[in-house]
Amino acid sequence: MRIDDTDRERSREDYADALRTDLAWLGIRWDETFRQSDRLDRYAAAIETLKDSGRLYPCFESEQELAAKREARIRMRKPPVYDRAMLRMTAEQRAQAEANGKVPYWRFRLSDGMVAWDDLVMGRSQVKLPSISDPVLVRADGTVLYTLASVVDDLETGITHILRGEDHLTNTGVQIDIAEALGARPGRFTFAHLPLLLDEAGGKLSKRFDGLSLRALRQDGIDPAAVVSYLARLGSADDPAPLSLEELATTYDVRRVSRSAARFDMRQLLALNRKVMHQKPFEAMRDLLPEGATEAFWLAVRGNVDLLSELRHWWDVAGGTIVPPVQDDEGAYLLQALSLLPADPWDGETWKSWTGAIRTATGRSGKALFHPLRVALTGEEKGPEMRDLLPLMGHERVAERLRIAAR
């Protein structure tokens, strides 16, 4: 795990803490970790290597001068690529610029050809380097940019595979050229560029969309196993299924990801989350349930919750206090049901025997029999099986709710 913190203005410790928290929540662990800010000497060595080879050259243009150049090229209907004017600067001109107080920033001179690689997702891919501006690798204040720092890190830490979004295809061509300028053999890295995610409406899913951040999903009560399982299959022909990290590690193949953009469908994630939670035993959920919740409660409700946050409501229904809606047109029926309520103790057969007695006394059946009772006892149109909820509620709570709903 690498913390990219060379950008002093955008790097904060709480951002790094959030990354660690998110990865740990997903079940991802790391064997090694380092900060880029602790490797500045390694980047400085790479910078000197590139300077010595003539691939890194000083530039003195201001932002205003660069903007004017871009606009001029656009007016001439030329691509807005940097013109490499500073490569033609003489030693005397550079000395004069520095004597005038200008401090250079440094650009990498890209190769004149084409960079190509076999991408695990996109297939044969290529980038025409002459169509790209020479990238700035070192700012005027001496700080190194991510483009160079990441290449140095990847080379020195033995990285083999790089997975990134398809919007980084051009960056990949640049970084391959930088890596080879630092001595890497061609084909040193294996790349996979994943298609961008779309939201449910088909728009681009921004990585800064807080509604779908891992922290938001965690706070909403999504189980991390559901997130991992969903993302592992997103964009492939494989249907999402609740699988552990260990199971996914033995079956995942990035080459099964489609080149087409995939849609992040919250409904699919919620459906998968329900399946994940439904499979979990009480012991795995004990610490996540409301205080006092029993195994009987978990088994009763686990098939009817999409989010962990919904458990609080069902705990109130089963063992707490709710105020059911008054059913004016069903008052007489609910009072009759109350009169037929069996005495304690209650078990899994109580609901069947009670509703059987109500059916015999009223002649009701189907929805007319069950629906008013469910609404009176839970305040909901649907939910967990009443045969499982009734013993959890107890005689006194059921009787009180029937009286309130019958008013």
C-alpha cells in the first residue's frame, strides 16, 4: 500500500486514514506500506538520471505564456501540444533567465514513436506520443509529480500488474516511455484498463460522488462482502453472487471484464446485500445487531433487510415500542381478533392457531384475514414471517397494538 502524498496542498493525514479504513472494511490487507514523501531521495536520483540523458529539460514559460501558445495553435487549427521551445534554449539564454529570477520547472521529452501494449481488458492498445505534450515531471519548487514518482515506485517495488481506469490510457503510454528511459525493459508491466462506471441514469460515475463512497455505503449498512462481490462481477458477463474474498481470489479473471462501460445499479447491490446477510449466522452478526437482540430475532428478520441500518426498526417492532396506524374500517375485526388471542407461552405455532381461530369466527381468509393483523402488529404492509415475529413480541405488546389500531 502506497500513500501518494507528494502534493503538499492536497495531501492530508485524514485522507490516508480514510483509505486505510476503507480497505480494512473491505477485508483487504497489505504486507508492506510506504509514503512517497519518504522516498524523495529515490525520485531525486531518477530526476538526475533523466537530466543526464537529456530526457528532462528545463522550462521557463509562465502559465499565461503557455495559455497564449495553446490559443495560437488552436487558431491555426493545430493540436494544442507543447512546442518544445525550451529545447532550443541556449546555455546563455538559460543563464539569463535564471539571472532574471526565473526558476525552471522540468518536462520529460517524450519519444517520437508509438507505445503499444497488450491490455488485459482493452486488447491491443497504443498511444501516439508525438500527439501528447511533454509532461511536467518536476515543479518549479522542486516537488516531483505523481507521473514520475509512481513509475519509480513501481519499478523499485517489483510491481507487475497495473489496473486503472480507461481514462488513463494516454497516461499509460507516457509512463511506459518514462519507465524505459529509466532502464526498464519493454513489456516490464502488464496493464488492464477498466471501463468507466456509469450511474443508473447512464451518466459518468464520479469518484468524488459522496453518495456512493465506501464510507457512505458503510454508514448506510451495506455489508462489505456485498460490495466486494458486486464489484468483482461488475462489467462482466458473470451474475453477482455472494462470495468471500478467498473464493473470489481463486476465480477472478480481469479478462472477463467487458470493454463497454458498466452501470452501477444500487438495486442490484441491495439485492446482493440481502443475500449476503441472509447467509450469515447469528454469531457473525451478533456485534452488529441492536443490544439485546437474540438469535431468534436475527433468524426472523435477516431475509427482510437490505441494509444493516434497517435492523433497528425491526428490533423496535419485535421487542420495542411502535405506534401502529389506526384502522377505522377494521376496528371491529381487530377487537374480535384480540378476544381470540391465545394465552402465553407462545411459539412458532401460535400464529397459525390464532389466525385459524379468527378464520373460523369471522369467515375471513387470505389478505382480508392477514393484512389488517400485520399492519396492526408491525405498522408495515409486508415484512418477516408473522409466525416468527409473534413469539418475540409477546402477548402484552400484541394486545396493546391491536387496541391502538382498533380505535
